[in-house]
Amino acid sequence: MLRRLYDWTMSLADHPKALWGLAAVSFIEASVFPIPPDVLMIPMILAAPRRAWLIALVATLASVVGGLFGYAIGHFFFDSIGRPILETLGKADSMEAFNARFNGVGFWAVLIAGITPFPFKVITIMSGWTAMPLGVFVTTAIIARAFRFFIVAGLLRAFGAPIRDFIEKRLGLVFTVFVLLLAGGFFLVKYL
């Protein structure tokens, strides 16, 4: 099933309305779809390097709007489905403590999920579920998704096809290490 989704996503790159396809994939990836927009961005940018920044911008904006949809899923369906289940299990009180902990690090959760290969949809839904302040969520989502998509676009625009394997295989690891170093730096500044 994932292979068919991957192949379908790749076929969109050659379509005349590929930007609309990218916007759709970016939107639904942020809330429900398992294939990241990078899979579509890479062949689109390789085919038209001059449009790299436009492609990254479309992916960023659509992903943030899709993130808002994921936030709404977590916010509205938690009250109708999740909370009653937790109340019957006697866990409603522990959810308040979890929400406070999650929102205490919410900026970092959204930033890390938006940049790294961690599924962004998980954090968008969790952000709505825990009622993270919407302004914090949107601002962090814009920063994270723009960082990720514009780095990919910049690398592809500068280096073309030779960088493709690096992006597909190792860029997620590089982003993860970057975020860990950034968080470590903030931790050291705070406690030293």
C-alpha cells in the first residue's frame, strides 16, 4: 500500500498542475498522509531548479495550513472521543498533567517534528489535543517547515541531482543531529 502511495505521489511531479499536487500532499501529510512532501518536491525541483523557492514556499504554506487541520482534529475530536474514554478509565486527571508537560515543551515538540523525519501529523494532532496556544503552534510550524523545505530546495538548486541521494537517505539524520545540538546549546546556556 505504501509503495502505491509513493508511486502515486511521484507521478504527480510530472503533472502540469504539480504545484497543486504538492500543496495537497503537503496539506494532508501534516494531518493524516504517511508520505512526506519531500518525495514530490525533489523531482519537481530537479526538473525546474529556477522554481525551487516557489516549490518550497508552496510546501511550507500548505503544510502549515494542514498542520492547523491536524490541530483541529486533536482539539475537537479529543473532547468527543478521547476524554470520555479516559474518564471511564479513571485517567482524566493524569491528562491534565500530561497536557501541562507537553505544552511546556510544545515549542520544541513542534520544531523538532517539523524539521526532522518524525511524523509532523502526530505533533499537530497532539498540539490541538493539549490545547497548545495557537500562536505558538503556528509560529513554530512556520519556522520548522520553512527551515526544512527551504534547506531541501536550496541544496537541490545548488547541487542538483548529485545531492538527491543525500537528501533522501541522510538529510533526516542531519536535521535530527542539528536539532539535538541546538537543544543542547540552549540547555547549556540555561544551566551554566
